[in-house]
Amino acid sequence: MTQSTNLTSVQGGGGEFYNMILTGKAGAGLENNQCGAETRTSDISVAGTAPDYLYWDSNNIVNTVLAGAGTLSQFKIASSAPDNCVWTSGPTSRNVDPNLILLPNSWSTSANLNQ
């Protein structure tokens, strides 16, 4: 697991992720690695039976960039063995600026949040 993402799902993590806003310069919005046998999808109709799936709603807002390069980086999905995090559909998200205010330009610890 890296520290360069907003949300990381590992080792068969699952659930339903709706109404999320991931923004900032930390790197990828969602990282998915070390996957198990769970279904991973952005199409709820193929999600399967709980708790054996990871559903990522396509209406989630992911507006994240790589801090050094400033390039868009919504997802970091492990796609080679042994992780092999294959998605049946997606993941997809909306890339819009949520126009949040009072966010620091960058931070590294929770102490920096009250700047």
C-alpha cells in the first residue's frame, strides 16, 4: 500500500462507495491492489452478493492530480499478477472541480489541516 492516494482498497476489501468527493494533490483518487475473489465494478447490476463485491459509483467525483507532475490521476489499479484487480465495469468517476474552499494547497500531516 502506498501513501500517494486518497482511498486505498486492499486484500479483498469491498462495499459500496457512493457520494464520494476525492480531491487534492496526493496522487490517485482510488488505489485498488492485493485483490481477492470479490467482484469489482461500477455497474451495480453485476455486483453480486454482499459482501463479495466492491462497487464504485460512477457519479463519485475524483479530481486528483499527481503532486509533482500536476497530471490527472483518478485511479491506480493493479492489473498484473499477483494482484490482478480486474474490474468487470469501470472504475469510472466524474472529473469535475468540486470548488471546495478553505483547503490547504498541500499537507503531509493532520497538523497542517488547520493552516
